[in-house]
Amino acid sequence: MTVLGVDAVCATLEGLNNQTEREKILRRLPAESGMEPLGVRMKDVFDTAKAWVDLPLPEVSALLTSRWYEMRMVGVAILDFKARRRGLHDYDRRALYETYLSHHHLLTAWDLVDRAAPRVVGWYLLDKSREPLFDLARSETALERRTAITAAFWIIRSGDLHDPETLVEMLLDDESELVTRPVGTALREIGLVDQERLVDFLDRHHRRIPRPALRLAIDRLPEDLRQRFISG
């Protein structure tokens, strides 16, 4: 493996950093993330990832091991951009999926998960067993549980609602907001595909759903239904 691409990505990001952005990122970056910010706007981070989308996976892996937050974000964004390519073979999708999961312990902020999980994990599992998602949903690590439910967004988009609904029910009582908020988003997306199914689910479970997640879940429902569930 060469590091020429990794060094070039780092040089590009270092040329785009500024102290104001660094302070903004520091305020939202979890203290336990083990990462430091360079101070680069997300638009510039994603533009850099798009420019380096052909970077080989071993070098993407090197990005994911960086101590710099923006370098890791470039890494997951490259995985996402690769997954969007038309005509991608299943073995290519598997390589992206395995790269993501093998580095999950380094995805130590929620936005690193959200950037890649739907297309990299969810898309790969679209025509396969969903047991890996259920394994993640049983994890003791909140961000792994977040991957499970966020990956399900892509499955919902395909119109397959059974496994996503089962994952939602598994995670309804999760103690971490890192999980319950995307659970609310997953419910909202289920409702966009099948409103009757969402309403039935909420009739059975809405008292269990944390208030912020419930508000997300009902966001696209007609006003009368929204008021029905808000008022309990």
C-alpha cells in the first residue's frame, strides 16, 4: 500500500482549515471520540472525498485510522460515493461493507456512521440476510446499534418494511439518544412508504417511544394524526 493518496488528502485538508471551524467542531465532537479536528467545513471535506473517490480501499482504511476527524470523514464519504456508483458488482459492495464494519471501532462520532451506513451497509444487505443488522442491534456499543437502524433506511427506501420495523421495535427502549433519534427517523420513513403501517405501529407502541423520537416519527403524518399521538 502506498500512502501518497493519504498524504495528498491530508495536505488538501490542512490547506482548507481555519481556527473558527476547528472551534465549532470541537464543541460538537464527543470528548471520548479519540479524534482531533483540523477545522475544515463539511462541504470542503465532502468535495475532497469526491475528488478522491478512486482511492483504493487499503488507503481508505488508512484514512479511517487517522486521528483527524476530517480524515475519517473523508474515508467514510469515499465509501459512500463508491457505493453510489452505477453497475457496482456485488463483490465490490461486499468490499465496501467489510471495510466499514472492520473499522467500526474507529467510527466514534454519529455523523461518521450516518454518512455511510445506509448505502454501504444497507444497500449491500438489500438482497441478503439481515442478521448482521440484528447482531449490530444487540451490540453493547450505541454507535453499532445506530448503524443497524441507519442502514435500515436504505431497506425501507426499497419498500421492504418487515425487518426495519422489527429493528425499530428492538430498539424502542434504547437508553441512548444516539439510537432513539434514528429510530424515530426510521419510523417516519416507514410512514412515507406505508402510512397505515406506521399508524398501526404507533397505536401499539407510541407510549414507549421517547418524545423526541416520537416527534420525528409523526413529522409527515396529517395534523389530526399528529395531534392524536402527541396528546397520547
